[in-house]
Amino acid sequence: MLEPDPTMPKPKRPRGLQEAGNDLWDSISAKYKLRPDEWRILIDAAREADLVARLEDELVDSPLMVKGSQGQLVASPLVSEVRQHRAVLAQLLSKLKLPDSPTEQARKRAEVSDQARAAARARWGSGVKGA
């Protein structure tokens, strides 16, 4: 596995980012050492975060339902666009494979343990004779 080159400088924050993109960039770039391909993904994710924020801002002042081509009520195209861009942002962030925080890791371990216990009980019973 290739390790990040410590002598390689961190890229500058991309120009033109808005608040959501800057926040995402700062929260990741300050905490993690990324490979060049991961920096590219982070740039795209930051721009996508800005786009999601802009769409959400537009949606606040827009109706959720609009008239369709036949005069029927349909969901606003902005609703679909926000959903699609949130999915793109989630995909980009998952490609970074950032480690979970210690709190999140502990919560996931506890959840998996609870699920495993429940599965064992379902398969083998409660372990109490006559139950």
C-alpha cells in the first residue's frame, strides 16, 4: 500500500468554494493526509457540497409540488436534484474511506454485538431449558 509522501504539500483550497464546500474541505484537509487521487475526490466533494447547499436554499423558497405537463401536481424537479446530488456527495465521501471517530467505532461495535446476540438467540433459543 502506498503511503502519502510527507514532503508533498497539501493542495491549496480550491478557488470559488462557498461555505459548505469550505467547511467540508477544512474538516477533512486539516485532519487527514490524502493521496493525490483522494485530493481530487475531496475537491469534487467540496464543490458538490456547495451545489447541494445552493439547491437546498432554492428549495426553501420553492413549492414542493408543481404543475406537470398535464396540469397534475408533481414533485418539484428541485426535490429530485437535491436527492441526486446528495447521493453523489455521499459516493464521493465514501471513496475517501475516512476512518470513523472512536465514538462512532464503539457505537458500531456495540450495534454489531447486539445484532449477533439477537441472531444467536433466534437460532439457538434463549439458552434456558423449557423456554
